[in-house]
Amino acid sequence: VGVVKQINKLISVVPLKSKYVGEIGDVVIGRVTEIQKKRWKIETYSRLDSVLLISSINLPGGELRRRNAEDEQSMRKLLQEEDLLSAEVQNVYQDGSLSLHTRSLKYGKLSQGILVTVAPALIKRRKNHFHNLPCGVSVIIGNNGYIWISPIVNVEVEGQGGFVQNLEAISKTDREAIVRIRNCIKALSLCHTMIYDTSIMLA
């Protein structure tokens, strides 16, 4: 049982209960599980842990240079274990594990919001997976089935490189809107309906 995908005359069925199989260019949301030499291990609901190399991130301040030993020692200042982040799949290795990058300012550490998990097969592939919904809520729909719901924040903060944490108090109306969107996504998931910005707003 699954979602039918048709390419010309080839019809395939993506099972509803399966691990995420990454493709280059996918937007994913993951959780840091381990810090290793020059890399972070990221859990992205795929069969194997994904890898984020220190050379694949924006340095704070957006400076471009080779990474040195000092950067390796300060890795924990950028991302610690259990931190959530959004990233893009840069490469798929032969064993199926993924290499990620956060070189665009729209990717990076996630601060305040709710993480919702759905089956990866229900996520509709679109050109854009970052949406500011009319109800005042920002949604990142990860291809790996992780959806991040947060208040709308200005992403293009100059010189921060996607690691600044916004911990300001969130108003009650924003919190109610976020929870409503979460409930809509959960309802769509229970009904096995494809999840994208239009279906969430219709719900």
C-alpha cells in the first residue's frame, strides 16, 4: 500500500511506511546525534545517519576561508547534540547515506517551533519547501517527513550564517496558529493525504 508515482509509462508505488530515501537537492530537517572529527552526524529518518561536514556550512559572519583546527575545536559552539537544523542533500553515497550542506542563509539551526513527523511518502516534491503561510506561520516541509512549524522570522539576518538563536517570547495568537497548523498536518497524515502548502491551508 502506498503512493503511486508515474513517470511516462513507468508506474511505481512508494510504500507509506518506509525510511526516507534521499535525492540530491532535497530539503531535509535533522537532529544532531554526534559530533565527530570535522563532521556532525545528523539523524534524518533515513536508514543510515547523514553527515554534515564542517566544510559544508556557512561560517558565522559569512566569511569564506579554509577551515582550520580552531574551527574544529569550536564546532560545538555552532551545533550541539540534539540541535535541530534544516539542510539540503548535497550528495548520496553508495551505501545510501547522505551528505548535507547548509551553505544558503535559509538553512541552518532551528530555534523555536514544533517538529511534526509524518511518512516521507506523503511529502509532495515541490520547487520550494519553505513557506510563510497567510495565517502568520512559517513552515519548512522536509522531504524526509519532518515538518518544522514556527513563527515567521526574518531569515536574511546579515552576517549570522544561519546559527543565531531567536529566543524572544512568542505571542499567544502565534502559538495558537502554530498548534492549529500542527493539528491540520496530523489530520492530513491520518487521512494519507499528500502534504504541501496548499493542502495544509485548505485543511
